[in-house]
Amino acid sequence: MNRRYRKTVIAGNWKMNKTPAEAKALINEIKETIGKVKWCDVIVCVPFVDIPVAVKATKGAKISVGAQNIHFEPKGAYTGEISADMLKELGVKYVIVGHSERRTYHGETNETVNAKLHASIDGGLTPIVCVGETQAQRDMGISKDIIRAQVKTAFYKIPADRARKIIIAYEPVWAIGTGLTATPAEAQEICSEIRAVIRSLYDARIARAVTILYGGSMNPANAAELLAQPDIDGGLIGGASLKAETFVPICVL
Ligand code: PEP
């Protein structure tokens, strides 16, 4: 983590959990227990239908609201989809793009992820773009090749002044929701590689400014060691973000 040069973030990804009433209750509980957060921006990425209550409940608290997906077109005949303008108007600041669950279950590709990054930025949202290798790719020893291709395609034609504001989350697919976590050294190695790719695409200044998160079974017990790594600037938290008692301790480390 390097707070001198970049923003540090703890973002909860609630996935398909919490009704609006449950969302309000969880945010209130987080607010009551979180106190003063010193080192990071706190974000909750909630289901679309929870956005209005989440925005209202976080008002006055230092917690921002994010969405979990976005469509790459600004409007049109895309039944069931949500655009950047719609999210922005509700008060959403961040959006997760290319989560592995969307790549696996909803056919998202490196190319659609790139289109969604453009749409988020054009719409005034800060994307949290997810990259990560599967267990099979890891076993084949091609993790870095996969990550390089994902990052390079995601950032295709993203101008430098926009690129520096994008948050990247390294989420090894084999660690998501499994209880398995990359060791701090493994996570650091890949996050450092991601920064090297950004350096090769842009320059050292932009690479130094980009926030890179680790995600994959992060919890209060393993967070400190992961966050102590020089290229890990925060966490994207799934399961542990669903309860204040496991989310708040990570935010106040
Ligand atoms: C995620 O879904 O982004 C995630 C990191 O999940 P978990 O923390 O449950 O592994």
C-alpha cells in the first residue's frame, strides 16, 4: 500500500444479497460501528434495487455507493440493462466492471469489459475493473499471461488522464468465495505485474498513481498482511462485506 501516491480503498461487493430493507439495516450498522476511518475510502457495491436506499443511508457518512455492473451503451434497446447515466443520477460513484462471476455466468469478455470501462468513464463513474486467472490457468503456469491480456484489453484506447483514476482489482477466480486466499507474496507478485503493465501502456507516473486492490476471501484475519504489500492498495471484499462485524474491522485496520 502506498498512500502517498494513490488512493486506498476498501470496497464491499454484496453480489445478489440484501433486499432494500436489509441494505438499509446493514449500512446503518456499518455507520454505527465504523467510527473514524483513517486510511481508506469505503465503498459498498450494492444490487441495483438497493441503490436509492444505500445512497440515502450513506448520506453524511464517509461511505460511497457503487454498482456491480453497467451496460456499455448509453441508452437503447437493451432489455434489463442499466446505463451509466441512470446510475449517476441516483448518486452512484463507482461501478464494478468485469467481475469473474459476470465473465463466467454472463458471457463478459475482455472486449466487453473494455467497452464498459469506456462507458463508465464517459458517464462520470469510477470503474473498479476485475482481472484474475482461473485455477486451471494457474495450474498451467499462465497466470501472468492471462492478467496481462486482461489488463491490456481492458485499457485499450483509454486515455492516460482517465486511466490513472481507474481502480483495478486483482481477484484470482480460485480464491473468490472459496475461503482460499492468495498468499500475500503471490498477490503482491501479480499486483506488481499489473502495475508494470500499466507502466508499459502509459508511464511510470500513471502506474504509480493507479489503485490496485486484492480480492478473494479477504477477511479480518488475513487483511492486514495482504494490505501491507507495496502494490496492494486495498481490498474488494465479497462474503466478509455482508456483515458489519467482518467488514468494519477491515476498514479500520
Ligand atoms: C468478490 O466477489 O469480489 C470477492 C472477493 O468475494 P469473496 O471475498 O467472497 O471471495
